[in-house]
Amino acid sequence: MCDYLGLVQVIVPMNEFVEYLHDLFERFGPVTIRKMFGGYGLYHDGLMFGLVSGDRLYLKADAENVQYFEREGLGRFEYQKGNKRMTMSYYQAPAEMMEERELASQWARRSFEAALRAQASKPKTRS
């Protein structure tokens, strides 16, 4: 991997990068990675806390943890839907996190907690 203008750019095939994420988040706990919409979703305990699109890792953000991403100047995940630009509550992971498992664990924990808060705020459905 290399750092290009502060962004993580993967120079290995995606399948190797995805495998690397299992190792990177080892201290955080078990991570399941599922293929979705041309990318991958990262899950812990059944909740999605991250995604991989192209050659970039994005982590879930909300009002309680977004300041960490903004402080680092990290960009939000965006995609094109027709002629409209869409954003999601995921921000690019910091480059330094990609080489340091303890730091990766801290970022993953914050993003997983954001996923837990999002789940708790959803209305319960009746069975």
C-alpha cells in the first residue's frame, strides 16, 4: 500500500486488500466481509460498520464520532445515482490506521458504536 496525497491507495488486488482487513481489525474482533454493489460491506456482530469501494475503506460516522473524521480532513463516501450526487454516513479511513492494528481497532470501535446507535434509533417493527 502507499499513501497518495493523504489517501490510502491500494496497489494489490481487492481480494488481497479485503483479506488484509481481517488481519487489520483482528484486535477489534471478528469481522465479516460481504460483497455488495460492486464493493464490500464490513460487519461485526451483524452490523455494518464499514465499506470498501474501489480501492478505499470507509467507516461509519454519526453525530457522535464525525468530529474524528473531520479533524483528519477525511472525505465522505459519495456515489452517483442518475444525475444526482448521493452521500452516505461513511467517511474515508485515515491512512495511518491502515498500518497500525491498535489504531484500526479504535477507529473500528467508534464506527461500530455509530452502527449500534443507528440501529437503536430505528423504529421497532411488529412481528
